[in-house]
Amino acid sequence: MEIKTSNGYPLWLIKLLSENKVYKTVVNCYHLNLRTSPMYGSNIYKVVKLGTKVEYLGIANGWARIKYENKTLYCGINYLK
């Protein structure tokens, strides 16, 4: 069972942010939309598959800010592990 904070974020994520380091993360769903802005309805840059590695950069408006193919993109935070 995953431990979450009162705002619903996974505890491991809060620890990552407090350490102020960049981490490689792995998509944990079968198809994940990587978006150009941190909001639903924004343009989808690419759809990636389970096991895709991305570079975690932080949180923006409740979305994971990541680097993929040398672009800063956004995805749902709960789909990364």
C-alpha cells in the first residue's frame, strides 16, 4: 500500500522534491500522454508505453514536469514510479 500525503501525493514524491535532485522515473501505465502544458486538454506531444524512462524535474500545477526527447513536458504524477 502506497503512503500518501494529505494532498494526495505519494510520500516518495515529496521526499524527492525535498532532496532537490533529478531522478529517472518509469511510466507505470500502458499508454501515457506526455503533454506540452500542465493541464487536461493541452496538446499531446507523444504517447509513451509502459516501461518508458523519463527524467523527473518536479511538479507544476499538480502535474509531473519531466524531460523526454530533450523537451520539457508534463504528465499525470500518479503514472510515474
